[in-house]
Amino acid sequence: MSESGTLGLEGRTIIITGAARGIGLAAVERFAAERCRILAFDLDGSDFKGVKEIAARTHGEVVTIVGDVSREADWGRAMDTALNDWGRVDVLFNNAGISGPTLDVTRYPVDAFDRVIDVNVRGVFLGMKYAAQHMKTRGSGVIINVSSISGSRGGGNIFGYTASKHAVNGMTQSAAVSLARHGVRVVAVCPCPTGTEMMYELERRVSPHDPAAARPGLAAGIPMKRYGEPHEIINLVAFLASDQAAFMTGALVPVDGGCLAD
Ligand SMILES: NC(=O)c1ccc[n+]([C@@H]2O[C@H](COP(=O)([O-])OP(=O)(O)OC[C@H]3O[C@@H](n4cnc5c(N)ncnc54)[C@H](O)[C@@H]3O)[C@@H](O)[C@H]2O)c1
């Protein structure tokens, strides 16, 4: 904690991808409460309702941009917007991701694999590349990638997702090593199933007539026997974004109700 008893994030500028809902929207809420200036970046412009409500409550410290993280031009636009508005980007929360099909390697469609890799790997890479070019010049910055417990285990029936999150872990550590001497930290958070549309959609796939009935089964492998909540992931993200985590880089930090310990 800083001397004022907060994380000391006030005035920091942050790009949040996948900001329209779920873990990204929880990040908008938290960083707005920390009095940060936020660029909320999402594919789905129709769904910026929650972001706009937060912006209204926090006197417009949030700007929105509709774009696809897998498109390089959209990253150029996001960085230009942030730099024109604020002159700097302190934090990138590289959160946007998709789950793809729940299928094993033998049945996984090639086009679905390509899309999962495009969003979850290429999108995270492009965000790091664009943000790090700027942060390296300034000599400071923090990049927080969203991985998963699937980044370090098999996940036999989510082949593409598992591949993509292993790549996020590798990219995080590679970038952390190369950027350490430039004052830029790169870390990843690794959640277990978390209560967002990503899991609710999986529940509908598993049990179309009674999605909630699928939840105990999906949570059974979590030692705490429940999903994480988006704000529980963001408590860790806020700490990692702050100077309290100044000696942390290259870390892949589980926030998973004990999954990876099991
Ligand atoms: N929910 C979970 O159980 C869980 C567990 C571990 C890791 N994660 C990871 O957390 C991150 C956020 O997931 P969530 O649970 O909030 O999911 P979600 O589906 O609720 O929200 C994802 C957001 O990302 C946006 N998005 C998707 N593709 C995009 C693209 N190409 N460009 C820009 N925005 C795009 C969506 O429009 C949506 O607003 C993902 O990286 C996911 O893999 C989630």
C-alpha cells in the first residue's frame, strides 16, 4: 500500500481489452474506482452499456474504442487514441479472449483453431508489441496478460484454447525477460473458471435445458468448489499494475481456488 493506504494508481492510464463485459468490465469498474484513465477496447460496440454507465459515474474518465485485437490496424488506432488523449500508456490489460469449441484434437475444426489463435495469441502479441514499443521509449510500464489454468495443463477437450494459453504464458515470459532492463514489467494472471458469459455459454452447451445444473460439475475440479468472481481476478490485476508489484515480472500468477495446486 502507498502512504495513503491505496494502491497508488490514481492518474494512471490503462488500455483494457475485452472491456465490454466479464473480467474486462470488472477491470473497468475497479480501475475507474482507483481514479485511472481508461481506454476500453472491445469488438462488440453494441455492448458498451456497462462501460458507459461507469464512465458517467466517474465523470468521463473512460473512452471506448470498437476494434478487433487480432487486427493490427485496430491496435494502431487504440494506441493513437490513448497517446493523443493522454500522451502515455502506463498499463495494458491484455484481456480479450475467446474459448472456441469444446473438442479434442481429432475433432477440432481448423478454422476454429485459427480464430482462437488469432484472438488469444495474435491479439495478445499485437497488444504487447504496440504497448511495449511505447513503454520501452518511456522506460516504464506494465503489461498484464490474461492466461488461464489451461496455460499449464492439458485441458483435453479444449484443444485450441489450451494451445493459446500456453502461448500466452510463453509470450509473457519471453517479453518479460527482454523488457526487464527497459523498466517494463510483463506478467500473466491465470484464472480458473470464472463467473462470466464465457462460462455461462459453456453451461448452456453442456446442459441446454437447465444450464445452471451444469455448474456443480464444472466447478467440481476446483478445490474451493466454486467459480471465481471477476472482481477476485481484478484484485490481483490491480496489485500487479501497481508499484507494490515493482519486483514482479515474468510471473504467471494463479488465481484459481487451488486448481493448479491440485
Ligand atoms: N471466464 C473464465 O472462466 C475464464 C477463465 C480463465 C481465463 N479467462 C480469460 O479471461 C479473459 C476474459 O474472459 P471473460 O471470462 O471475461 O470472457 P467474456 O466472453 O465474458 O468476455 C470477453 C470479452 O472480450 C471481447 N472480445 C472477444 N473477442 C475479441 C476481439 N477479437 N477483439 C476485441 N474484443 C474481443 C468480447 O466482446 C467480450 O466483451 C479471456 O482471455 C479468457 O480466456 C476466463
